[in-house]
Amino acid sequence: MTTNHTLSVSILSGKGGVGKTNIALNLGYCLHRGGHPLLLMDCDLGLANLDVLLGLAPERTLHDLLLGGASIDDVAVPIEQGGFDFIPAASGGPELVELDSDMRSLLLQRLSPAFARYDYLFLDLGAGLSPTVLAFAAMTRVRLVIITPEPTSLTDSYALMKVLATQHGVRDFHVIVNQAEDRAEEQTAYRRLAAACDKFLGFTSEFLGGIRLDKALPEAVRRQKPLMQTNPRALAAQDIFAIAVKLQRLRTALLPQLAEEPVLRALPADDY
């Protein structure tokens, strides 16, 4: 039996529009450039957009992997050669907007043969509290919660963490603050969320880092390229690189535990 070395990471948020998919893409780019093969899976099953950010039109999607008999090699699209791949989701496919336990088991079965190729598995989840989002988040080893300083982002992310804690027993989260004007606003946003979790939920989240508001990021989106590729010296790019370094340190610390665990943990059929 092959020893697991793949760190599964879900990237999630309480509300949309916080930059979650851009962060997933650019973090993945950093880690791959650092020598770590990575599989990025678009798990926003209703409103897929990773392919749009990359300017790609995939011939096959998650729909084909689950319902069309395709293999992961048929569906995975290389973002860069040498082990930075992504699995596109299919926008507007109602049969895949929510995955029941049988479909999740089938997905694990189809993905498992490829895990040994990668150091990281990134799941870019949809925003909010849908059952599929909650299930995917509970299945991964690490959860990155993306927030902005907006009050609605803080309250919605707190609600997301509360539901995961109460329904799935998940109490470990790493927070990234995006779109802050400066470090002071970044720290204020994190501390407000952390204080609420500590007071009402009984746990403290970990601060993984902040990404400053930077006009270079929307410019990269318009060019349909990762920011780390178009402008690696931008302030936001520097911040993303620093977060990638921390994430790799976390993976290194977790390697002994990963060796004893599956890449994604299976959930019971009645998990929601």
C-alpha cells in the first residue's frame, strides 16, 4: 500500500465575491513552481469559473468523470506542464449541483488512482452552506476560509464555521483575509472572526495570512492568467507567495499524520 503524502485542502467562504477562486489558482501556481505537483478541482458545481479565469474551454468536465465513464486522465487539464492540473466543473448541470453520499463515494473512487502523483489536492468550493460544500469541507485535511473585511463576509463565514463545527465536528480552520486596504484592517477583520469563534464556538481559528487590495489582480483576471504569472512582484502576489510558504510548512509538519490517513475522509451516508 502506497503511503499517502497528499495534503487535501478545501478553499471555502461564507459568501461569494471574496476572491476564493483566484486565491486557489494562485496558491496552486506558487506551490507548483516550488516543486510540488498539485491537482486543483473546481467544486463549484453550479457556477464553475476556474476555466474562465484560465481562458480555457475544456472538452470534458466533472460531469464526464462521474456520469460519463471518463477517467481522471481524460478529464484533468494541465494548467502548466509537470504536474499542475485542474478538473473543471460543469456550469448549470442540475444533476451535479448537490452530490449525495453515493456520488461522493464514486468521486473518491475515480480520483484515488491519481492522488499519488500530487503533493496537494485543492478543492475550490462554492460559497455558502450547501450540503455539498459542507461535505467536501469536512472531507479534507485542511480548510482555508477566505474572508474580506466586509461585515457580511465575517458573519457569513462565522455561520459556515459554526455549521461545520456543530454538524461535522470540524473545529480547525485556517483563515485568509483578502482585499484589505492595509495590515491593520486585515488584523481587525481576523480578530473579529476569531473572537466570535472563541466566545461562542469554543475554538480559535489559525491566521494563515492576508492579501492586500491590489489592482494588479483584476488586471490578471482580464488577461485570464494567474497573477503569479503576469505580475509576480505585485503586492498581492507577494502576499500569496508568503501564504504558500506557510502552507508548505504546514504540509511538512503533517506528513507523519498524512501517512496514516486517506487523502479525503469518507463521510457517513447520513451526514446531512
